[in-house]
Amino acid sequence: MPGFTVSCCWQAVKTHIAIVQTIPVNSFFILLMILFKYTVPLY
């Protein structure tokens, strides 16, 4: 269900932004790598 997926992704983005606002910038890159790792299929 595309709508459900978009809703979940948007919620994740908002949560991510809220977290980023409370942590140092270098932690942002670590979090970004984690998100990238989980959103891109690994073969």
C-alpha cells in the first residue's frame, strides 16, 4: 500500500529530524548511514 508506506516514511523522517536537532552533527552522519543501510537492500 503506497499510502501506508509514504506515511511510515514521513513519520520516520520527522522522527529523524527531531533526533538530529538534539545531537551533534557527526552523530547525524552515523544515523544517516544507519538509515541508508536499512533502506537500501543489501545483496
